Amino acid sequence: MLSCDAFVLLIGFWGAFALRLNQLWPLQFQQALPLLLPLWLLGLATLVLSRWYRGLTRTTGSFSLYGLLPRTGLIVVLLFAYTSLFGFIQPPRSFWLLFWGLITAGLIVSRILARDLLRLRLERLQQLLQGATPTGIATLIYGAGEAGHRLLQELQLDARFNVVAAVDDDPALWYRRLQRLEVHNPELIPELIINHGIKQVLLALPSAVRSRRRELATRFRAMGLEVLTMPSLADLASGRLRVSELRTVAIEDLLGREPSTPINGLLEAAVKDKTILITGAGGSIGSELCRQVLALGAHKLLLLDRSEYALYTIHQELIQLINTSVNTNPSNTQASNTQLLLPVLADAADQTILENLCRNHGVDGLIHAAAYKHVPLVEANVCAALANNLGSTTAALAAARNCGLERFTLISTDKAVRPTNAMGASKRACEMLLQNAAAQINDCGHGPKCSMVRFGNVLGSSGSVVPLFRQQIAAGGPVTVTDPEITRFFMTIPEAVQLVLQASAMARGGEVFVLDMGEPVRIADLARQMIQLSGCSVKDANNPNGEIELQFTGLRPGEKLYEELLINANDQETSHPLIRQAREQFMAADQLDQLLLQLNSIIASQDDQAAKLLLARIVPEYQPSLDLIHQANP
């Protein structure tokens, strides 16, 4: 570029004389030819010393080009000073303004040409290396705003995409240009598909609401198009992802409601500058709790899990998050200390270990997420599940009370509401333990603020339906659904955890918080959407030639057609619009303790049927199978 810039300086020098004097080869230019050597030395030295050549030519944009204005101004000033100091012939005063304008314009044009030629060369080279076709896949960009502009700019060097058209919902943008592309009305998409052979759509709508993305994805999948989406605004703003890091639209993008905004000061209130112990830290909910508690500024985080692999995985991930935070923000001294993490390989039902941890590390709050939750497995292993769910809750609660913790939060489930299975009944019994403890604490005036939070299914958790459907679709089907009418509530794991932490901060003692899960989703519809998002068609009675069959297998033991979040309708509002408080009746402590002692004896004898019957006495809403009742009452 040095030789090119030297030529631009020469042309600018000559052009300023020619324009000023209206002559092609003016006498004054001939007399000023000795100034060319100083001009080159001063000009090129200015560009070199000001680090102009350190920029990447292929990434040159308007911001970097603006940097030429002071540089060329300095070149003109230096040359003017040189002619004045050494007595050279002085050109007309207007020459200097013309000279500055010409060399600035020349350097800008040369950079733009060099950038475009280099991008073209790199594109051709990338095509050769990737073995891609010269045109890539014919692609439509949906969204001609700032996001669409940035996306199109970054995809110019990606041989996988041949962007042939752009559309936008805003009529003000129709028939205008997005770089080289004309922006069209979305109603013209079928015509564009035919004319350009479009095979995929890129959604450049990072701020679009979930319902809009769902509508567009469904529409384009029905047209047989692959649908890719940009990262969210949060990911772009944080720098975690770039505009061009496209991904296939996932079912998580389409389910549920819009993400909620935390109430100022409430999200971090229970964890900032606190020492927090999380049981079940390696699970789906537990691991996200760890991520968010760490991000909210916990003083120390204790991760407890009895699965070595799960504990190792989340611990390594958190270390990586801390190291990344240090690299991006070196002044964050707290983040640089990985000693704020303590992985503990232990059983949450071991009260001695829990108490030692709480005392030795000054734990302020305990979030109890450890539990067996898979309904069919719990039904097949009732005593083991009760020993884990009730045993760990009893131990964790006792440790919290004995060690004087500030808060104790139990992660519960919507299946605790009028339970039809042993898992839900066990979680309702755990809630009753907390309710009794909270009542006793209120009476004596000291102890942790105990609360429990109920919510429904979370997307992507271990054992949930979404990962199962993905596996079945990848295997070519069939996709199995228990009943055509079965429905479930769904929420993303990050949103559920965010609401759990806010509910914990609101606790005053004994509250049963219920998260607003939005509208229930029909599982059969979910299965159909996932099949279509994978690029396949559903094989059913309406489409016998489809690719992946949808089969209905019948409800499993203890499974409900639909889940409920409240036992009674007299719930009350809280300070958060998506968190409500259920008013629950619970068994007296003496009676509950006596029944739990009997249950522990039955668990020790591994009598699943007797355990279910006694569980029904503890949780009257729980109705085990009629066969068990008949056996108990012949």
C-alpha cells in the first residue's frame, strides 16, 4: 500500500495545481516538482508513525476511513511548514485546501478498492478450500434493518451463503437497497423463491418477540426452507457471539413466552456477597443456579453433588467462566479467584457433611435442588426415591436450622399439586416439612427464612421430553407421545432459575411460591413442530407418506394428562408479576413426624407398595393405584 499511497500523493499534488490554475501542466507545478520528495517522506512517514497501516484492509469501514481526515490534514500542514521554512515557491492559498481534499479522497477510494478486491480474492480462495460451489446456497435475509445490514456484510466472505434477496415488514424499507440487494415486501417471498431458487432463510431479527419468530419459522418450514437465526441482542451486546454465528432455529426459540425482566435489586438480593451452598449442583436446574449465583456476585459458592461426572463438569465450566471474565475485565479481582468455588462430592442426605460445610465456610444460604424427578423411574423405585427426596430435604433443612443460615430454598415441582405419582407426592411431603419448620421458626423468632418454589417442565433438562424427541428424530423415528391430549407447561432453564432467585429474596418464611409458566403446550403439537424443524415431514393418518411417524403409546403409571400449579385457588400476588404465592394447608408437625418415622421403617424394608400407601396418608391428595388400595383393604 506504500507505493499506492505515494502515487495518490503525486496525483493529488498535480491535481490541486491543475484544478486551481485550470491548466493540465501548469508552470507552477513544474517549479514545485522539487517538493515531491519531501511530500513523499513527510506523507508516508505520517501514515506509518500514526499506525495507519496496522489496520486490516479487508475490514476497512467508515470508522477507520474517518481516521484519514486528521492524518491528511497533518500531511498538508507539514508540507506547508516545510515550504515556508526553506523558502520554496509558495502555491496559491486555495491550493492547500484542494490538495487536502484530493489526497483524502484518493486514499479513501484506494482503500475501498483494495478492500473489495481482497475480499473477492479471499472469497474465491475460501471456495477452493471448502470445495463449495461458486454461488453457495441461495439465501433470503428476513430483516433489512441494522442487524440485516451487519449480517450481510459479514456473510460476504462466507462461501456457504449466496444472499440473493432481502425482505422486511416495514413498508418504508420496500424497494430501497440493502447494499446490493433490493428490499422486498414479504408477500413476494413465494415469487422470490421461484425466481432465485431460494433454499434457506436467515432471520435477522434479534429483537423479535418469540411469537413472531415462531410464526416465521413455522411458515418457512412449511415452504420447505431451512431456517437459521441470528444470536440474541444480549449475546451480541455481551460479545459472546458474533452476528454471523448463525444457528438452526431450535424448539427452545419457539416455546414459552418472552423472557421476563428481573426486578431491580431483587435478583441478586439473596446471593450477592453471600456464601451459597447448592445441592444437586450438577443437575439441570442446579448447574444453572450455579452459573447465575456466580454471575450475581456470590462471595463463595459450594457445589454439592454425588455424581462425580456431573460435579466435575459444572465445576470446570464455572472455572472457565471465571477465567473468561478475568480476560475481558482484568480489574475484576473477585472473578480472578477460582477459590470462591468449592466442589463437594457427597450425598445431600448426609446431615453431618452439610453441617460441617455450613459451619466451616460460613454458608449464608442453601438452595436444595437435589432430587429424583423422573416419574417412571421413581414409580419403579419408590423406596429409593423417597429415601433420597425426603432424606436429603430433612438433612439439608436440619443443617440450615442448626447452623443458623439466613435462607433455605427448596426447588419443588408442579407435580406436587394433587399428585398422581410417587415423585410428586414425595415433593409435596418435602414442602410440608418446610412449612412445619417455617411455622416453628416463626414461633421461636430465629432460624432461616424457608421457602419453596414450584414450577413445571424446563426445556432441555435431563430426562425431559425435548431431548428424547431429538434422539428419536435423529434415529428416524418413531416419535412417541403418551396421549394426543397430554399437555405440559414449559419454561427455559435460565428464566426458571432467575425467578427462583427472586422468589427466594422475597421469602419471609413458609411461602410456597408458584411460577407463572404461561400457557400449557400440547405435547403432540410439540413433537410435530420438532419434526418439521428438523426438515422432515410427519407421518400420520393425514400424511401417510411422511418421513417420521408420530406414535401414541398410552399414559404411563402415575402420569397426568395435564399439570396444575396451585392446590387452592386463593393464591395471592407478590411484588413480581410472574411469581405468585399459594396458601397451602399442611399436617401438624407431631403427626407428620410420626408418619415419617413409619415411612423410614418401610423404606428400610424396601416395601414399595407399603411406602405408597403410607405416602397417601401423609399427602391425602395423592391417590396410588386402585390395585394397591384393594390389596391393603381386601
